[in-house]
Amino acid sequence: MAPSLLSADLTRLAEELREVEAAGADLLHLDVMDGVFVPNLTFGPILCEAVRRVTRLPLDAHLMVAHPEPLLAPFAEAGVQRLSVHLEAVPHLHRLLRRVQELGMVPGVALNPLTPVSLLDEVWPFVGFIVVMSVNPGYGGQGLIPEILGKLAKLASLRDQRAPAVELVVDGGVTEQNAAALRAAGADILVAGTAVFGAKDRPKAVAQLKGVVS
């Protein structure tokens, strides 16, 4: 269970992070957007470093950026443990994933909703996790694309054959209503923003989502 900071109230971020950590969240997910690869601009290593100072949870940075290479070292230095880049944005993916690993982070690859899973055929030996986008990236609060369930199941089958240790992460539109179906289709980690930070009872929201994937 990985709450996404994209939906948190940045004016009271430390308080909100401590709240979800106490509720049992496993990771904190940082949606890094550059206004180029996706039509939104969020935050970078400086905020990540601030987050690191107020939580013990592992930090999971999802780089939705057109040119991720210059950002790898700054995010590693800011305390990120897991870092994913979009397959669609990186021409030399093997080199980049090796660099992520050299910097001491677990490398991951993210796929947009209509990017075919076949493009991962050569990627499996070099990643610790795959991020399946279940919305078009760029904005929080979107509804999950239903067809992603079939894609996730296909990806889970391939994962079981090729690299059983690789985790499957679902990012976008995750709610209490669809979490069980996502888990059944093969999700190991659910990223949830609005469903957690938009809930009146955040500990309850975290517990319900965490219960599905535990």
C-alpha cells in the first residue's frame, strides 16, 4: 500500500505523512512530473529530501519526465529507495536501469495504459518492479480504465514465467471498490492518492487498501 503524495495537502505535509505511516502504509509514492512528458508539473528532489526527514517509510519515485537521466543521482541523494522511469521516454533503457541500480535504488519501469506488455520482453532481468498505469498519467483523481485489469492479468502471467520476484505496481484510480479486483489480477502494490488523502478517515482508508494486498 503506497499513498501518493500527489493528493496530499502540501501545507501540512509532515502531519499527513506521519498519519499514513502510523496507519500502516508500506511505501510513499512520489509522482514526479515535468510538464513535458505529462501535462502537469509537480515536485523534485528538494521536496523528496524534506519528506525523507519526516518519515521512515521507503520512498518510491515515479519519474513521469521526458529526460530522466539527469535526475537519477539527485533523487538517490535525496533518499529515494525505489525509482521507476517510463519505457516510452527512455531510448537507452538498459543503461539507465543499470545506473539506477549503481546509485543504490531498486530500478522499475512504468507503462502507459496503451503501451503493450510485449515491450517488456527484454526488460525482466533488469528491474525489481513494473508500474502499470491504470489512468493516463498527469493528473490525480482520475477513474481507473477498466481494460487495465486484463492487461494486468496478462502481465502477471508473463511475470510468473519470466521473473517471479518482480513486483507489479498499479498506479491510478485505485479505490476501495476496485482494489480486490486489482489484487486478483496480479497487483502486489497499490498506489492510491485521492482514495487515501481525500478520505475523511485516512487510517481506515489505508487499512482497507492494505488489507486487500496483504
